[in-house]
Amino acid sequence: MRGMACDREYPRLVTSAEHAPDAAGAPPQDDAEAPDVTGIGPTYVIGRWVVAPLARLVYRPRIEGRKNFPRKGAVILASNHLSFIDSFVIPMAAPRPVRFLAKSSYFDGPGFKGWLSRQFFTAVGAFPVQRGAGQAALDALDQQRRMLEAGWSTALYPEGTRSLDGRLYKGRTGVAFLALQTGAPVVPVGLVGTNEIMPVGAKFPHLRPRVTVRFGEPLDLSHHGSADSGRARRQATDEIMAAIHALSGQELANAYNEVPASNPVERLKQVLPHERR
């Protein structure tokens, strides 16, 4: 099973200087040939310095713990995930630019609607990535690594996808892997009320109620051990999720937030023991 094989090879594939070839037999791109994930274009500048201040004026978010956000250097923001609008709220509340990954379909849609979606996600600091397991998951983590090596702050959702019932689900280990691999501190983030402003299925956000964004104290996870260790990644992830829970106050689900399996093979992979990325 390719997904389980990728789980076993995960640390080596991401950390090795000589990456394995892809399914077609061709070696993957070197960092020098990979797309630039660090640049800021004019759309982002407009979003950061025009749209975000206007949104803060209209929505008046409660922002707590801004002093906990390091003003320079690589930082990983690890947040709970309640609503589509979370990826706009976090950059709006952050005291410095934040980058994050968004599924590529938001960037390559046709017509005016596709252009509008592309401009919006570019404005809030998103970078397109193919969603999925296996090599797609490795590529996404590699893009995040390069952002961190460039000194950016990046945002991730350890739960993997939005919580549809408001509970906090178990974290996947990709965030911890990045922190242990790069040495970047992790700032836990607790979002409160974003699911009320824009519930699942809503096309536009409501103006009320106000949301709360809480930035926790930075976590140094290096004491858990090496990024190559599954035990270290799991323990570091649990520490991150405990910090998020303290900030958000959500009920704990004590389960992974699994996307419904699309075929029997995917259902089997979800049942079998494996590390959730």
C-alpha cells in the first residue's frame, strides 16, 4: 500500500539530501528549481496593509497574546480549525506576515470566479499545494520547510481539516515533524467564534458575533527528540494540541478528524494502525 510505504519512508524522504525518484522514475525538483514559496506580490501587499486593517475595523476581533508572537525568524503557528474563514482571521490578527498552504483548486479555477478566488487567497498569504496523502503530503511539508528556512511565519492546522461539530480532534504529526526538523518554535493558536461568523456551508461571513484569537506562548519541542522518531513526533504533537485546547476551550473528540474514505482501500488504510500526517 503506497500510503503506508510513504509513512515508513516519511522522515528519510523529507530530510535526505538525495530524494527518491517520483512514480514516473524522474527525480523530483531540487530546491533551486522548485517554485518560489517565499515571495510577496502586490496582491499580498494590498491584502496585508489595506484589506486586513479594514476587516479588523469591521469585525473588531479580540486578539490576545500578541506579545507571544516572535517578531522575526521562523515561526510555526498551530491552530484549531473551525471555519473556512480561519485562514483569513489568523493573518488578520497576526502582528507580522503569515504564509500558509491552501489546496490548489482555489488558485486554478476558470473565469472571473476563479480569478477572484486566486486573488483572495494570494492576498491572505496562501500558497497553492496539491492535497492528499503520500507524495502530495511530503511535497506540502517540503514547501513549509522552505518557507521556514527563509525565516517566514507559517500557519498549519494539526487536525488536518475543519471540525464540523466544534470539537477539537487529535493532531497529526506533520506540524511536530517540521518543528523538530527545523528547530522553529511553535506558537499555539486558539480560535473562538469563527464557526459562528461563517458556519460550514455559508457563502458569506456574518458581521456578528466577534471572534477571539489567542496566541499562546511559543513551544520549544526539541526536548522530545529527533524528527526521525515517531515517538518524538507523537509526543510533540500531543503537547501542541494540549496548548491549543487550553486556548480554545473546546470539547476534546479523542479521535482523528478523518475525511470520509472514497473507496475500500482508503477505508482499510484508515482502520489499520498508521501515523496520521
